[in-house]
Amino acid sequence: MTHSADPPYDLVIGLEVHVQLLTESKMFCACSTKFGAPPNTQTCPVCIGMPGSLPVMNRKAFELALKAALALECEIPRMTKWDRKNYYYPDLPKGYQISQYDLPMSRHGGLVISDPKGRFETKRIGILRAHLEEDAGKSMHDEQAGKADSRIDLNRAGTPLLEIVTEPDLRSPAEAKAFLTELKLLLNYLGVSDCNMQEGSLRVDANVNLHVHTPQGPVPTPIVEVKNMNSFRAVERALAYEAQRQYEAWRETGRRLGDVPKQTRGWDESRQATFEQRSKEESSDYRYFPEPDLVPVTVTDEEVERVRASLGELPARLRARLEATYGITPYDSDVLVNQGRALVDYFVALADRCGDGKAAANWIQQDVLRTLNDRQIGIEHFPVSAEALADLIQKVRGGQLETSRGREVLAGMIETGKPADEIMAAMGIRPVDDADLRDLCRELLRANPKIVADLKGGRLKAVGGLVGQAKKRNPNVNPSRVQQLCLELIQEL
Amino acid sequence: MSLTDLTATALLAKLASGDVTSAAITEAFLRRIELHDGQVGAFLRVDRESALAQAEAIDRKRRGGDPVGRLGGLPVAVKDVLCTRGEPTTCASRMLESFRPPYDATVISRLKAADAVLVGKTNMDEFAMGGSTENSAFRPTRNPWDLTRIPGGSSGGAAACVAASMSPLSVGSDTGGSIREPAALCGITGLKPTYGRVSRYGLVAFASSLDQIGPLAWTAEDAALLLEVLAGYDPADSTSVNLPVPRYTETLGQPLENLRIGLVREHFDQGLDGEVEAAVREAIRVFESLGAAVRWISLPHSKYAVATYYIIAPCEASSNLARYDGVHFGYRTDQRAMVAELEAQRKCLEQAGDEAGLDALDNALVRLYRKTRSEGFGPEVKRRIMLGTYALSAGYYDAYYLKALKVRRLVRDDFDRAFGEVDLIAGPVTPTPAFPLGAKIDDPLAMYLFDLYTVSTNLAGIAGISVPCGFSRGGLPIGLHLQSPPFEEERLLRAAHRFQQATDWHRRRPRLAADVA
């Protein structure tokens, strides 16, 4: 059997992403959307579906959705409406979810993804539609001691959700992860959602199948919906697992798309495998129909233009600008931009001040990001200002400090919040007078006849021994200057 | 003449002049309820103490010279479909027998702010589904003119309590005729406002796109008074319309110059009872004698109105009533018995080795839903939930719901065209006077067809009023139906008032023997 680099199929993936919008209040009532409050304390007759209560649309939620849709290059119909999606579940108190069915608030957009590591070509992933809906509550099933006890928290019920549905344009788990990363970044930049998977403000389902290469042409396998993926990494792994599983299933059964009903599988993180979920409850007819309690929403050209103008500089354009303006690599711009707008602002201030974009990018990636990571803080809490760091970088570039000493100084600055000069003084770092250094080198040459002999014999590497001794005598010496002087002075001997 | 024979307007004048107190009026109506409601069954609950306390508080305000609200201490009965804070709001259903909403409906707040005395909640068809009030889970209501007959529905209690002089004013809801039909059968005046005129917030929904709250009273003048209080924009109801509310009582007496009235050819077809037709034609002659020009018009799609209504209303109802699942509020089946039954069934199937049966067996949650809803809803509600669920299902949606929406549009277009030619449309409210209790209970189709003259008003979202216009030889009231373009309640009320100045049908009172008990 021969092993080919490419699998004998194309993997076809479409994603359905639900993101909670960063509104103060819920989609159809004035209750708070704050995460983590005691159960059922953020509820009212409307969001718990009390008889007689009526929904009123949160215009702010609509505006945030509009922002996201425009940033995703979607078309915005000038009229959109609400529909009821009917199904029974205890965390859905009305017995229906207010959603959008056949006239979503946006459709036909796209998001460009690329991989600085080059695992896939830069491509645009189509967005089929993005629509608004309300979230359900949360069910907590406590099944200990055989006493099944379910509890329902309706704090989340009615939280505004934007459902973003992609075209089946993704071809690998890496692309899916890149799409999610880029989407999250975009929504963070827009202030539309914090996309926190732990708190459930971003949830992903994937529709996956294969187009198996056969002599008769590509054959599609049945589509599987994968749920329960709790991190981007889980998405990547679940999709890789599914591809393999579906290929094996195809070889075993030969089943094609249409042979069996659509299956739903859950991702089991502990087993690192997908498992079939009971399809009995899943096979629902949602009986969508227009929501009679809400009026259709009209969107004006002025509103679209106003929101479009408020989008600001989005990640893709920002990366390109950083590369062009500061001469940094796509890899660097990707790392910087992915950290969020605040870090980019820090970088720009730093690069402008120290006059070297590449150095600024390096210092941020090597030292600043490590500190942010270690301390789990954002750049806004980083103790060293861009001005102070620029000052330090200039000292290094000017030869007053070697890089490794510079990093020690930065560590001191981070620790104390003091400027570079003070840290250097405290560390005893001061400029070395060149005449003094010349004297020191002479002394060392005299004291090390063996090294001098080696050097004279052409073994230039031996100068390292002298540099080491010089540093021991005075930690402030510039090693390359020591080397230079020693080689110069040896001619005089 | 006793206080309970007076109209709300007359009582209000007496209150304002200090001739009588709200407490005295309230007490008089409460006595009347105690005397007669055992027979009539208009009320599901009477709040004697709270009503008297409200009346006394309003009297104190008036004595102290403080401003008093528009209804100044008049008793008002409220259909039990409107949420009243902390008090049972049952919709005449087992499902909501113990439900106490934590909030007031907007119209209840408005009534309270207007210093109405809320005397109690009136009986109705369960969840407002029906035209006879026989679908109440608790008791039927009887027609005060003939206790063997239905009062109409679904606001049967609301109409009967006014007709029996147990309350001068009453608030109902109308989804396909539920105010106008019982008003006609009980010989009083009932108005269904334009969709959006009155806030639906706190009205337990039957069919959201059709439901509208409105007043019932003896006279158009009294209905105008109550509508002034009920109507108005409410930001809590997205479908309520932000238009100023005219002072209906002030413009009531203004003449209607060159009034053009249209008679719908299709409404005088077969199926219309001869006595009803005669009374309606006589009423039209009254309008002619008052200077109105009458002409025949056509509403060609009106013949589809009942079919359209009985798709759209059940579709919305099937969704609106999904929340009654025994989980969050209202009735829940006996859980212990349910689990025991389920376990017994499981064991039985296991012993029989019936794999398919086991697979088909409900899980506990589904069984909870099934039993709660089977036990909590009555037959008519179940019928409509099933109709609506079916019509919205995949594969049927286009043929039923979508087609019904299109016909609804055509019905509305018919009215728009007609109102280009006439100012009001007149006709019968019901095909016959009140029928005996039980006469149609086993024939839902006959019951649905009783709505044929009223449902199109709701489908078109326009306004309609029922005005007493005669009696059958058997002494049963007959109603005249007037319909106006949207937000022309003022025109409706002026026409009805003008008619009532020329006739005295609205002054007749049924004779009720005091309860033997």
C-alpha cells in the first residue's frame, strides 16, 4: 500500500457560530445580560414567557448585529422580520424562540482567512447569512445518587445572539480554526461580542462531510452536525476526528449523502472522539411562522452608512497597514493584530518613538507578550509605557547596552515601573570611557600570553576568553568593543 | 329607578354632583351580583372587599377635593383573560386555575389610574376560544334574556354581566367577534377597536395578530367613555400604534353629515335568520331616515373569511399556548403518579420484550408535557392547537398558513376598496339570535360558522361595533354590526350614538328573578 501525502477525499466544512452581543440588556426586555449572577435573578415576565407579556426589540442589539454584518461584508436588506421557531424544552419558557427565518437581517458576506505559517492559501470564506435571535436559558442536570434533578436558570433566556452561518467553504480543521480566530478577533475589534467560549458567549456547531475521490468522480458522504465543542482546539480536533471517522465509515458502508438522515454527533473531550446523539428529540419540525408580536424592522440607507462609518479599522486592513508602514513581516503583523487593538496601539506608539518597527515588534513579541501571558493581564495593565520602552530600545540600538543587558533592564522596569535610566543606575550600568577600556584590554593581553599566542596563530575565536574576563571586571563593557580593541592592540604587541 | 338600571354616563354625573358615592354604587352592583349571578354565571370571581375599599378610597379623594380619574368610581368588570397583579387570572382554564401574574395588564393599570372600581373577573370561553362561553372550564354563563340560552362568547361573562345590570361597564377581548357577538346576543353595545388601538400587554394571547381589547356597555356613550381610558399607545406592545386618542365622549354628539353606509351583499345571503335580517334592515332604514345614503357593496373575499380565520388563529394559538407545559407556571400533572405510571409501562414492555414499544415510550419530560397538557386544556383548546400545529407543519405550511395570509391580504384589500365608497359598513352581527346551551357543542363547524360576519373585521384589523337593533319574537336581542376604517372608532361611536338617540333597543332590560338560594 502506498501512502500519499493527500487524503483521498476533500473535507467540506460549514460552521454555525452563535455569539452573544455585548448589550446591557436583553433582546426583548430590559433585564441585564451580565454573566454570573445568581440563578433566575435577571428575569422578568417577558423573558420568562409569562402569559400576556410581549417582546419589544432592543435597538442597540440590532445595531451591534448590523455592525458585525457590515464588517462581514454582508448585504443588508432594508426590511427584515422576526419569526417564531417552535420547540419544547424546559429552558425555553415560551415554547418558541424568537429568531429570523426567511428574511434574515443580513446575508451573502464573507471573511478572508490566511495562515502566516502557510498551511493553506489565503481565501475568502462565504457567509451565507447572519441573523439575530434570543438565547435560551440554561438547564443543569444533577443526576447524582440516582435522583435526577434538573434545574433551570433563565438569566440567559432572551440574551441577544447573532447566528453566523458560513458557506461550506472550509476545507480543513486548520481553516476552520483560522476562521473562528479571525471572526472572534473581528467581533472583539468591533466591540460586538467578547466571544468568550468559557462563558458561552461564543458557541460553534459544524456541518461536515467528505467528497471522496473515486474513479467516477467525487462522491459526497452524509452530512454530520458536530456539537459540544468547547474551544477552538476542540473544533480542530473534532473535525480531524470526524474526517477520519467518516472516511472509515465510507469505506465500510459506502453510504452517500441522502442515504441516511442527517446525524448529530457530540464531541467528547475526555475521549477525544465524537459520539452519536439521540436523533429522536433532534428530528424537529420547527413550524416557523412570522412573529405576530413584533413589527418588521426597517433599515435605512442612512443607518447603514452611519454604522459602516463607525466600524473603524478592521484587522485585515490593520495588518496590511502595519506591514507597509513599519516593514514588519506578515507573521509579525498577525501576532500583533491578533492581540487586539490596544496592543496594536502600543506597538504603533513604540515603533514611531523608537524609529524601528522591526525592533519594536521583536521586543513586544519576546518580552512584552511573555509578561502579559505570565501575569494574565492586558496591555493596558502593562507597567512600562511605550515611551519608556522606546527609550530603552534606543539605548540598545545606540550601543549603550547590549540586547541581553537591555532585557535585564526591562525586567527591572516591569518589576518597579521605573524608567530605564534609574534601573540602569541601580544595576550599576553606566557608559565605559573608551580610554579606560583600552587600558583594561592592554592589561588583559599582558596577563594572558597563551590567548595572545593563539590569536597571533590565527585562532581568532580565542578572543572570547578576553571578552569574558573584561565583563567580569566591568559588567558594563560592550563586548564587541572589547573584541575590537583587543584585536587592534594585539598588532601593537 | 335603581342605581343599577342607570348607564355609566348617568352614574358618573351623579358621582360628580355628589348625589351618590362610589361606595353606594359599588354596593348596589355587588348586591345585584349576589342576587343574580348564581343563575347567570357571568363572574368567575367577585372581589367584594377590594371593590368596596377602592370605592371608598375614591370617595375620600373626591370629598377631599383631589382630582378624580376619568371613571371616577364606576364599577368595571374585567374578562379573566387580562392579567391582574397578584390575583388569579385563569382564562377560564384549568391550566391557569392557580396562576397569579406578578403584573397588571396595561389596560388594568389604565383602569386603576382612571379610578375604576374593579369588581371582578368575568367568565369566558377557555383562552377566548369559542362563541358561547360553554368552553369555560369552570361553568357556563347563561343569557340574562333567556337562561336556557348561551350569552355568546368568548366574552360571554363580560356581556352578560352588563345585560344583567351587575356592572355598568365591562372589558372584553375580541379575536374573531368575541366582544361584538356576545354584545349582540345580550342586547348591549360592544366595540372592537382597530388592531393597535389598545395595548395587548397583559392580555393572555390567543391569536396575537387578531386579539384586541375593547369595551362593553349599554350604550355607545358608555363605550366611548371606557374606550377613552383603554385606548392609547404603549411602548410595551410593539404592535400598538402611536396615534393620539380622540375624546370620544366629546365628539359623540356631533352630527355625521352625508354619512354613506354600505351593505355587504354577501351578508344578506342564505343562512341569515329572517328575524335578524328584518331587524337589521329596519335599523338601516333608521339611518336612512336620519339622512344616511345606503348602497350595496361587495366584499368578494368575505366568503373565505371563516376558513382563513380558522387557519391563522389556530396557528398563532398553537404557538402562543406552547408555554403551558407544566414547567414554569400554571397547572402541572401529578408528577409522582406520572413517574409511577411511566415506570409501570416500562416494566410491562420489558417483560413482554417489546423493544419497539420501549423505544417509543416517552421520556419523563415528554410525558410531563403530554399529561399536563392533556389534563389542563379543554377539548376546544386542544382542537385548535392541533389544527394550528398541523397547518404550520412542514409540507402543509404553504397550502394552509401561507395561503391564509394571502387571503387575509385580499380581505383587507376588499375593505380598503369598499371604504373608498362608503364611510361605514353595516350588517348583522350573528346569523341568528342566541341559541340554546348545548345546541352546537358537538358541532364545531356550525359553531365556527356563527362567526362569519365578525371574523373579517379582525382579519382586516379594522374597527367594529355591535349595537342593539331589535328583538326576536321570542324576546331575544338582535345586534347591528357597524364597521369603520382603521382608527375611525370616533365615526363608529357617533353613528351608534345617533342610532341610539333614535331608538330605544338599548334601554330594554331583561327581567331576572332573584335566585331562590
